[in-house]
Amino acid sequence: MTKDFAIGIDLGTSTSEICFYRKDASEPIPDPISKIPIIPSIVAINPKGELLVGENARSYVDLQGRGIREVKRKMGTSEKVKLQDKEYRPEEISALILRKLKDNAEERLGTTIKEVVISVPANFPDAARQATLNAAELAGFQVLRLINEPTAAALAFGIDNIDTEEQVVVFDWGGGTLDITVLEMMAGVLDVKSSFGDPYLGGKDFDEILIKLIRSKFQADYPDIQIPDKSVSKLKEVAESAKKILSSQFSHVVSVPNFAVQGSELIDLELEVTRDEFERAIAPLLERARECVRQALNAKKVKPSAIDRVLLVGGTTYVPAVRRLVAEMFARDPKADVNPDLAVGIGASISAAIAQNIISEESGIVLTDVAPFGLGIEVVSQIGGQQMLTYEPLILPNTTIPYSTKKTYSLLSANQTQVEVRLYQDHKGTARLPQDAVDTEIFGHITDIPPAPDGIPYPVEVEFSYNTNGLATVKASIPEIKKSVEISYGKSTKRMDEGDKAEAKERLQELWRQSTKAKGYEAIIDKAEILISSLPLTERMQLSDVVKELKEALTKDDSQVIEEAGNRLVDLMFDIENKE
């Protein structure tokens, strides 16, 4: 059966949304709790031990050990996060947010959702992109493609402006990352020319600076006062709110009752923060943003005067100082041509519609993208009469993708018994030595190499490819002895292997079961009944029986029987949705 809708997801640092494209239009899906199409990217456990995701997690997310926010910053790292007394990988927490979006969309559309396009920051490294794919798999999705966030936003604008011929900059500043993308629009073609950004620069950093500003002003009046950890955690929400208010007002009175303790007396926090104070404090962040703009333009030698339109994307672009920065750099006011909060999710759904042929080729939309950073390997070179390790590029930053190449090198000696191939990442295209680049932890070894019979070191062929998801694959081979190694995703603490994913599924299954307890069983029954009609006969009968069993249990006043029946249904649904 041909689908008549397509799904796109913006998995953000601070907030996330899911959108569907149908009947020539994209529409965001509101959260049943807040009734707005944006959910906070937060996860928490309440005192009853129930999992909360999104809006209903706000009350607990900043309590010690109870919640997690901004986990996207940790994607692609080996860092664990703690929820109560258990540790989780960042992918697992992201999977819970994705699963919440999945449930929202399935409730809205009345059908099971599997295939999606998910957005990622343009400058997300390889490991973080793979982590996003793993999180989607754990949530029960099949990812059609990963799309760079600025490219998705440009697509949201371009689909309604096919005949526009302009040079466009997408200034995408979200909760965790900043991406600057330069593209050309011509006769329905969205041709990305260059992209540069900072994966550790976002609204979260504005919040941290505002928290420090508030604390410093308070402690100037009360230098020896004690501030409990619980009060410090409250400042996160207070700072977020103050930042938004200061975008429309020149000052704001911040107030937190019983904020600190002086002797036996509780002291309220109540002080004024002005926009001028805030803007002075964030000046270093604005300068980092300015440098990102310069790098993106210089990558293709584009002058600011050549830019016809600047699209603002992401919540951080509401800050007046950010808008002034853009206006100063391009000598024109940025345009409100897309919704800063929803453009990325809308563009992702359009990308999904193109991938699933819901938007036909005749529509005229053609999209190209680039590799925002370079990748290369370390080789031994002769420099100044001596051998030393150097960085050898395989792909340069801002090369149009997909891309592939093959290069031939040589072993150092005829008696060399092994060789290591290690992949490095170069953000600016200026790396000359391995230490100038970032080690991706992608590597492989060819071992047990026999001596070359003619005394001439064997040639080594390196095949490199970079796909539209921004993922690299490298194969090194010694054709003469028929030995090779694939080094796309070796064992690394930054990446989940199949065993890690199997263990994660079990942990998430238990967590999601707790979520179901929190909201009752009505939603899971409704979802199961929608799913039944699309299953093969055997699975249909099995699921129908378990649904019937839970319905009967709900008529009895026995919580243990209800819980056991509910757990069986949740587990079965989880298995069905994650079936290969």
C-alpha cells in the first residue's frame, strides 16, 4: 500500500518536534499534554518511579538524580548519564524522546509509524550521527536519511519558493549548536555550497551565562550565603524564562522564593537583570558566532554583499543581540520567511516525502548537500629529509556528497608485518599533521603481512566513501596478498555494537513500561488495536489475545494481575515494533 504521508523529526538539544507531510503540506504534531507542537527534550523519573518524557518531566528534570536534559550534547561520546541509580548511554535517552514523539504521531495519525527522516546539526561528527541512527533504531524507527538541520530549514523555505533565484545563508542557532550554511537557490535546485559551525555553542550556553550573572548579582549582596543544590537547579528554568523575556523587554525581575539560607533565615532571590547586562555577558559567544559566519563564507570565497537572504532558524535567534549581529554582518535585516522553531522539522518531513516519492520528481525540487568537515588518514611522509606522520585528506570540507575516491599508498618496508589505518576529522581544511585534526576512533588493522618476495613494499589501496547521511566508510586493502580491512565502525567506546543495542533495548523496555504505568493503559490498548489490522495472521491473533487479557484484567480490582497483563502487552508491542 502506498503511503500518503511522510514523517520528519527535529531531535533538538532543548526541544524536539515531529511533523508529517500530506496533501502538499507539512504539519507539526502537537503534544497531547501541552497542546503545542514542541516538546522539551527532557526525561525524568517521578517519586513513584514512573518515567516522564517531555512536558510532564519539567517538575523533576532538575532534581538531583531525577532527570536528564540536553543529552544531545553527549551524543557520539562515551560519556554516560545517570537516571536515579542507573547509568544510560546518551543514545538511550534520545531514544526515549524519539519514542515519545512516535507515540504522539501515532495517536494523531491513527497508524504505526516506522520510516522517518531525522535532522542533525551540519557539524555533527560521524560518531554522533551513528548514535542518532542507533537511538532511532532503539525507538522503533527506520531512518530513511539524516538531513543537516540548516538544509532542512532551507527546504522548508524552498518548497514554497521554487522559482526563487538567490544566494541564501541559513543562520541556525538552536539550544546546543550553531550552524551557518551557504546555499544557492535556482529553478528549484537547493545547492548547498558550504557549512561551518560550532557543535558546542547554543542557547544552553546563553542560559549558563545568565545563571552565572544572576548568582553573581545575588552573592554580591549576600557574599557568605549558602545556596542549596535544589535552589541552584531551579535557576535553570528561571534563566530560560528570563532569557525569553529579555528578548521583548529591557529588564526583568528574577524571583525565586526561599532561594538561600543565612543562619536560620530563608532568603528570597529577587533582583533585576537588564538586557544590557545580559548582552555584555554573552559578548564572547556572539564573537564565536561571528567567526563561524566568516568561516562559512570564506570556505567558498563568498562576500556578505552577495547574500540575498538570511533565514533565521532556532530559538536562540530570538535574542535581539543575535539578530543585530546578523544585520551587521550582512548589512540587511534577516527575514522571517520560516518559523524558527518548526522549520527544521517541517523540512525533515519534506525530505521524507521526497524520499518516499510522495513529492514527485516533477515538483522540481532538487537538493544537494556537502560534507561540512574533511576526513583523512595518517601517512608517513618525507619532510626535510626525515620521515614523519602527516595528515592525508580523503575528502575536503564542503565537498558535495555523496562522494567516493580511491588512493594508493605503499607500506614502509618489504618486511612490514602489519599496518593501521586511522580516520581523522578536519573542520577547517587546514590540517597538515594528525594532531591538527580530531581522532574519530575509527581505525582498522591489516596483520600477518608476509614479506614482499621482490623486496618492494606492497602497495596499499584505500577506498573512501561518504554518503548522504554524513557517514564515512573506509576500506584498506593489499591486493597482492588479498588482505583487506573495513574500518567504517570499529569497536569504540563512542559507538554501540549489536550487543550494546540488545542490552539497551532491555533497559528501555523496562523504562517504557514504567511510562505506561504513569499514563494508564488506555493509550497502549488503542495503539495495539490500530496495529492489529496491519499484522500477519499469527501475530494479529497473538496481539489480540494479549489485548483481550489486559481488558479483562482492568475489570478486576487486582493491581498485580493488571500490571502483569499490562507488562505482557507492553513487551509484545515493543518486540513487534523493533522486529527487523
